[in-house]
Amino acid sequence: MVSSSHEAMHRIFQDHPTLFSRVSETLGLPFPSPTAVTALPNDVTETKAVDRRIDTLLRIDTESHGPFLLAVEAQKKKDPEKSASWGYYLAYLRSKYRLPPLLLVICQDRATAEWAARPDPIGFCSWPSLTVRPLVVGPGNMPVISDPAEAVDDLALATLSTIVHGASPDIEGILKTMSTALRAVPDDVRDPVVEFIFQGLDKLPAADIWRKLVVVDLSFYKSSFFQEVRAEAKAEAKAEAKAEARAEVRAEATTARAAEDVLAVLDMRGLDVPEEARARITGCDDPDVLRGWLRQAVVATCVDDVFRTE
């Protein structure tokens, strides 16, 4: 089942087609700057029996080297079958579009990224006819952005970095940087970034951190998606408040009954209880103290004996 995190990791390239140029610069790779980017159909189905779809497929034009195809795949875990699929994608794209294809794989953990980056030769014995060699982005090579000004300068790259580092121990600081950066940008720029991060973090613990940061730091955020999240957060807070109130009422009822039990035992034993002692018993809100008084009330010869447990 495709998760929202999976979708966010590749769809950001659809919303920001020139993002690959900054990613390649970040990785220190000599790809030329694009002059145009076109989103292409991602369906690479050969026959009806086998349905194959690339997560995101872009045609990128460059002035110095001409056009090429960028296939973006989001990979959440190791999959022994993926390399064969990727080899198929590359061969299919080369055959259909007659353009050089490049495979970019986005990962959220180092182990998956290291696995995806291993070249996979396709051939026999020591003669590979085709080698699948993806360009991989993961926590190991995507920089951590801790400066809000740097994040504002390139929000698309900062957003991708945040998603990729979603399971990092530094994620709370990264998210605080993003929430600070988003205060300085217009609504139409900020809203998609907030949503991408929500989707990218998906079920990771960092999603709760981001939710709280957005509630506090971006309380003006008005997206319909976030309004649902905020409504859920308010409902949870209301339920917690009700539970705490019920627990407090139960605790008060328990201590009231315990005080009544102490007075009832003293009354049954025919012991005189002055008004001052009665007020002391009914005014006690410590159930442990009341339990001690109750035990003493069973053997006390006068009301003063009840309080000697203290």
C-alpha cells in the first residue's frame, strides 16, 4: 500500500520540477542546469498482464547537454525485486523516448539508501549487458538545514531534506528551523510545504512534533488538511481534559466516602466527636491519611486516638 510519505518523497519533484538541479549540486554531481522541465506520463506498462508505474517521471532540458529523463522513485525499505523493475524502467524509457534516462531514488533511512545505491549488473558471468546504478538521496548525503534563512532561500530542497531526515535524532531541531522559516513566506508558498512535511513524516514520531510546532508557531495556517489535524488535536485535548476532570471528581468522591467511614465507625462505637475533629476529618483530602484514621477509629478509646497515626 502506498503511504503518504512515499508520495511526498517523489511528488515534490512534480511540484518543484527544477529541484533536481539543486539536489545534484548538493551531491556535488556535474549535471547541467535545466532550461525546461516537463512532467511525463508515469505509466510504463508493457502489457496488460504487468502494470508498472514510475513514481514520478520528468523530462529535463538543458542547454549544454540536451534533454534527459528523470525517473524519481521513493523507496521506504529494501526490496530484492526493485532492481529488476528499475532496470525495466530504464530500458523502457530509453526505448520509448530515445532519451538518456536517469534514476533518482529517495530514501528515509541509511540502510535502505546504501542498499539502493549498490550497482546491479544485469548479464551473465563477468559480462554485464546493463548495470542499474541509481542516484540515491538519503540521510547520509542530504545536508541537515539548521538555518531558517537557508531554508527560506530554497524551500523545496529544505522540505525534501526534512522528509529524508524524518527518522533522524536531529529531526526536532530541523522541524523547528522549518517552522521558523515558514513564518517569513506567503501563504501560497507556505501551505504546500507544510502539507508535504505532514505527508512525508506520515507515521513517524516526528509527525507529532511537526503537528505541535504548526499549532504553536503557525496557528494562522488555514489549509483544509491541517484544519482536520487541528480539529483532531483539539478533540484529543478536550477528551484528555474531560478524563482529568472525571478522575478528579472520582478522587474527591473517594475521599468523601473515606471521611464518612471514619465518622461512621466512631459513631457506631459511641465515641464523642467534637465539631473541630469532625471538620478535620471531613476536610482531609489525603486518602492515605483517611485510611490510617479509619484503622485507628476501630480501636480508639477517644477521638484523639484517631489522629495519633500522624
